[in-house]
Amino acid sequence: MSYLRFDKTVMTNLEESLPREVLRTNRSGAYSCSTIVDCNTRKYHGLLVIPVPELDDENHVLLSSLDATVVQHGVEFNLGLHKYQGNNFSPKGHKYIREFDCEKVPTTIYRVGGVLLKKEVLFVHHENRLLLRYTLLEAHSATTLRLRPFLAFRSVRQFTHENGVASREYHMVDNGIKTCMYAGYPDLYMQLNKKNEFKFMPDWYRNIEYPKEQERGYDSREDLYVPGYFEVPIKKGESIVFSAGVSEIPSRTLKAMCESAIESRTPRTDLKHCLINAAHQFYNQTADEDYILAGYPWFKARARDTFISLPGLTLATGEIDEFHKMMATATKAIDDLISGNPISVKLYEMEHPDVLLWAMWAIQQYGKYVSHDDCRERYGELIRRIMGFLRSGKHPNLFVHDNGLIYCNGRDKAITWMNSTANGRPVVPRSGYIVEFNALWYNALMFSASLLEERGGEDALVERLRKEAEMCAKSFHDVFLNEYGYLLDYVDGSMMDWSVRPNMIFAVALDYSPLTKQEKKKVLDVCTKELLTPKGLRSLSPKSGGYNPMYVGPQVQRDYAYHQGTAWPWLGGFYMEAYLKIYNRSGVSYVDRQMVGYEDEMTSHCVASIPELFDGNPPFTGRGAVSFAMNVAEILRIYMLLNKYTQEDQE
């Protein structure tokens, strides 16, 4: 049985099937996303969603959906599904689904009387082209296939409505048509691999409703334009390939292209292979740069997310060249920041004060996975520039104080990963001496000193770095460690945040820690008792004031809950690393059990990936973005750490 298979009982029950989503990407910024029953429930959903840089920096839905209809003896069986106002679903094609499988590519089997039809969906890598292959497995009489495209031509953040401006014009191309609803958009080419008839029957389908937008307190209805439909006869055993792209393609090549693309896909047969597949979906290769998208469907490439995700998405999957590519793009942004120039690449939020500290951490992971010699050769000069920039006090919001700690101003603007705002102000105004910033700073000082010391010849610089680290460690104890055994979250003058938050876990998980082993164990124990869930660490302890674990409701309500008790898997990754550092091999079985908490996520929410966050209370429902890079990356990195112990046992 397939690892990612859903039978008829799940598919025909919309309460079970509508919450489950499927994401495919082309590794160049475009994606295809819907539910497993092909009923769009978000404005971000669509079969072909692509960036249109000529218009803006957003993604745009060109092809929203494609309804297939089986015709036999003049009787039509529409396999599509749309939700309309008043909880009305039409045409209820889900009742014909026999099973859905997502092991290689999303595959749906429909049974209509004596007809058995298979549909497969896949994205061509690095090309804005979606392919759908329909194969007639069984049929006892002549069968015709109709394909009706629903077009949007809009930003993912907007809706389209019936209007007189939308162009109805279309032109015939090789076995299909091209059309464009609005000026500024690329033409959409819809082609089949077989001669067919396109019947022009323009119409608007009105008041299609997206329930996920309703849940989030947004507008939720739009109209979609249908130019007509393609009609083609199909015989038993025959496959019809439909292509939607922004350029014309010789229709005779579609069948081979589809077969080649399916053959190249790695089967998702367990949690690890699912996450490796999900990791590749965050890759975003443009003409000149390579990025990591922070998540789907609405995140862009963010600097902090990039550096936290980079080791897990590349090194943990054995793809060192991808690390080099992503880091090459990031280095341009780092050099721009250090030079005081505008950021020349599309890596956002570089100005946040912890970004360069996370860059140091990512390079450190490279040194551990590959070698310190290679790390020094490739990134030694970059390390020198970063540390020189930070130590000299040239960063606009990171200051090294005389006590060796770094100070940052976050009173008026959110500067940490806890970045939610309400009414223009940070919900969690973390400012001053911030615990994970200073844990990362100590780690960066020690790592850079150790790397230089191994090469020799720079004794004076190494000595200065170690003295600064020693001063930082002493002050870290004095400022953050309290009598209850855990760490204050931030300290700003007389303001001390005693909330139990997960940010202290980094002082245990990082390779160089200012804490003693006994102190680290106490911090770990507090995290275990008050923050640990099966889906990662809570962002706030239930015992702390303001605990708000349910990420639901309108935007403002969700903003106040975002970092006030919700659980985050990427934090769970650092927790598991900390646990292994404390307990070594004896902690392996415990960490293995923690990984089980992510197993059932492979068939929930976004199939074969991990969402952005979870409610902090049972049943720990997944929320936010359907697929989140830092979460996938950290679980993969824990697999890499566990593998180290397995290899040691075999030696």
C-alpha cells in the first residue's frame, strides 16, 4: 500500500478531504496547489500560479482549475468540484473518486459506471508549465473527454470578478489555444498532445467561495472566466496530456515530456523521503540567483529563514552544491549590507540584527558536515568580513557593549523571529539583551576563533576573539540565568522578561554555549516540562501570562496568538539537538520518539510537508502557511544528526 494513499471513504467525505492540500512547485517560484479533491479553498490555490515580474513581486493565478467531464452515449459526468455561496458544492465530482495517491505525483482514480479514468498532475522543473495526464484504464463504449479551464489572471492577494475589460480573444495554436485576459500578463497556452476540438463558449462562473479565507476573516468570493472547453475522444489504454504554460510547445513532445518528468520523481515512501521532496520545493532558481523561499503559498525569500533553513534543506539531503549556490546569492546580500549599499538581490529583511549571526551558524554547519578546511577556504574571508562588521559596531541595530553582550533596539519594531505586530507595534516587543542573539553571538565568536586557530598564524586575533567570548559568557550568566534554572527571554535596563519562552534552547543546542552542562540540563528540563509538544516547542509556556495557543480567527486575533503559545517544529529541531548534546547516544531513542509526532502530518494539512505552526494545545492542529521551510529543514537536520549516531554504532 502506498505511504500517501487515500481511499474512497476519505475522498468522498469533504470534512476529511477539503482540509488536505497538495503542493507542487517548479523550483523557480511557480507552484500548483489545491485540495486532494481539486476544490480550491484559498485565494492562493490554483493549477498554474506563477510570478509575473513585469507586473509586481507577487505570484499570479492564471489557471485556477480544470474541470474534466466524461461523456458516454451523450451523458455527461463532470468530475470537477467548486464551492459556492451557501455551502453549495457543484458539480460534486468527488463522489466519483475511488482513490488518491501522492507517492510520485498526485494521482486520482475516478470510476464512472464502467469507466475508470486516471489523472496525474505534475510541474515541469524550472519552467512555467503544468502537465495533466488522463489515462482511460477501462471503458466498454466510446468515450469523450471534455476539459473546461477556469481562468483568473490575478494576483494571489486579490480576487477577480466579472467585468467588461477581460479579453475574450483567443488564437489557435498547435492542438490548443492561447489567451490572455488582461494587458501585462503573459499569454496562457493550453494544448493537448492529440488533435481536439475547442468549443468557444465564454461565460463567468460567479460567487465561487473559498472557505479558508472565510476562516481567516477575509473576503472569500470571486468569479472565474471560462472561455469554453476542449473535447477529445479517448480510447481504452490511451493517455491524453494537457499542458498549461506561458509558451507554446510542440504538442507531439508532450507525452514524452510527461513520461520523463514522472520517471524522474523520487517516490515518497516514508517521512524522510517526503521531507526531502518538500525541501526541493523551496528551491527558487532565477536566471542569476538561487534562493530558498520561506514557505508556501505566500512567503518570499527571507534572510533569517534562509540561513536557518539552509543546512537542513541542502547539507542534510547531501546536496552540497545547492548550499554553495544559495550561499553565493546570500553573500551578495551580506556584502551589500556590510558596505551600506541597497540589497541587490531579492533576499528580504537583511537588516534584522540576528541575520548575520544565523549566517555564521549556517556556515558553521557547513564546516561540520563537509570539513573545516573546506569551510575556511570557501567562507573564511566572508566570516572575517561578518565578524569585523559586527565587532566594529557598524551594524545599524546591533551594538557590542562593554560587558561583551550585544544590544539591539526592538521596542518599536519587531526585530526577532517573533515578529508579529498589531496596530503598528510588536506584539512581543523583545528589546535590549535578547537571549538567542547573545547565544548566537558567543557561538560565532568561538567558532570564528576556532576556525582561525586551526590554520595558525593569527594568534593576536584569535586571542582577542576568545577574550571577547569569555567576557560574553560571564555577562550571559549574570544577565540571563535566574534562580529558577531557566533563562530570561530579554533584558532591557530594569525590564526583565521572566516569561518561559523557547528562545533559551539555543544556548543549549549551539556547539559553543556559555552555559555549563548542569545549567544546560536545567534549561532543557524547563523546556521539556513547559514548552514541549508533539509538534515542537511552544512559543510561550501555559504558566506564563498571556498564553494564547489557538491560532484562529481574524488577522488581529491571530497576530496576538502567533507567538503566545503556538508550537513550532523548527524549534523542536533545536530542542532535539540540545537533547542529544546532553544525553548523547542514550538520547537517541527519545529523539526517535519525538520524530513520530511528524509522521501523521504527512497525510494531514499539506500532504507530504509540514505547515508553518500548530496550536499549542491538543489536538495540535496545523495552521498558517501549508508548507514551511524552517520546519522541514530542521526535521531533516535531526535525521542527519541521528544518522551520525547510527554510523558510529556500525563502526
